[in-house]
Amino acid sequence: MTIEKGMPWGVAVPSPTDLRVVPTDRDAREFVVRQRERGDTLRPLGLGGGDMARTMGGGQNRFPGTVTQATIDLLRVQAGDRVTWAVAHVVARRTWHRGEVLFAMNAEFLGPYDVAPRSHPNDGKVDILHVAADMTWRARRAAARRARTGTHLPHPRLTARQVGEYSLAFARPLVIWVDGVRWGTAAEVTVAVEPDALIVYA
């Protein structure tokens, strides 16, 4: 069951001895995709690093030891006939410097940036941040500086929303990055939440 506002989330437990622990969001995604493509039930996973681990307040120095056990949502990503899954985030862009940029966040963080300060990994929603194509490079630099502390919103050229599913057709094809991995180029993309999809430890 997805988390309700004001309710506790996660429980402190000793890390399981037979737990698979991965160091990055990229590795977590590969773990999920391999099992999904085989039709297997997703096994629990330890998050030793990456943006989702940081969102949960965890990291490599907690294994073995006391960790947070919680259930998180996954993001189902579709572009045309292609489908994959994301653990932490999806980014669509040609460059950071100009043109539109789309962030679809399950985690709060993207590297050093607090892109989605209201995001929760188990609220049944994906946090969307859309950068308008006409946002100037100077304004982008200023927003990026503020994003290190999660204070980049509100902004007239940034659109933020929380939804269960989001589709966007781009003015021109963009490169889609899924958990930091270049996945392909697409003229449109749909990101949908799969609630309560994965048990993780971080």
C-alpha cells in the first residue's frame, strides 16, 4: 500500500545476510529489468549507493548493519514500442544548455541536485519537472545553483507536478536517460508509476 500523508514509512532492521546489494541506481535498474524481462517476481534489493539510497538516508556504509527496509514504487517508461523501468529517475534532453528538458523523479535527488524536494518513493506518484525550451542559459544556471538546495521552485519557466502517469510529445526528439543510462532517442515518452513494486534496504 502506498504511503499516506503523515504516516511513518520504513522500518529499521538488521541487513539480511543473503541480500544482493548494488552500488548505483544503474545497477538497481539492471536488477529490476532482468527480472521483469524474465517474468520473475522482484526480489528484495539492497541499495548501497545512488540517488534512491540517498533519498532514503542510506548508503554503502550501512551494509552490514542496521538499515531501513521499505517498499518503493517503480517507474515504467515507454517510448513507442520500447519499454523499460526506472528506480530513481528519467531525464529527457538534448543538452542542458538549451531546449526543453524533462525530469521524471521517483527519488528526490539527481546527483548533487535536489530536483524534487516533495518527492516520495512510495506515494504512487511521479514528480515531473519540465524545463521550457525558451528558458535562457543564464536562467538555467541560476536555477541549477538553487537546485542544490531544492529552492529552484517556483519559477515561470519550470513546470512541476505530481501525477500517477505522464506523457509528453517533444518539439524535437530528445535523448532519454534512465537511471543515468542512455536508453535511446524518442519524440515522446510516457512514464507511469507501478506502486509498491520493490522491497529495498538502504
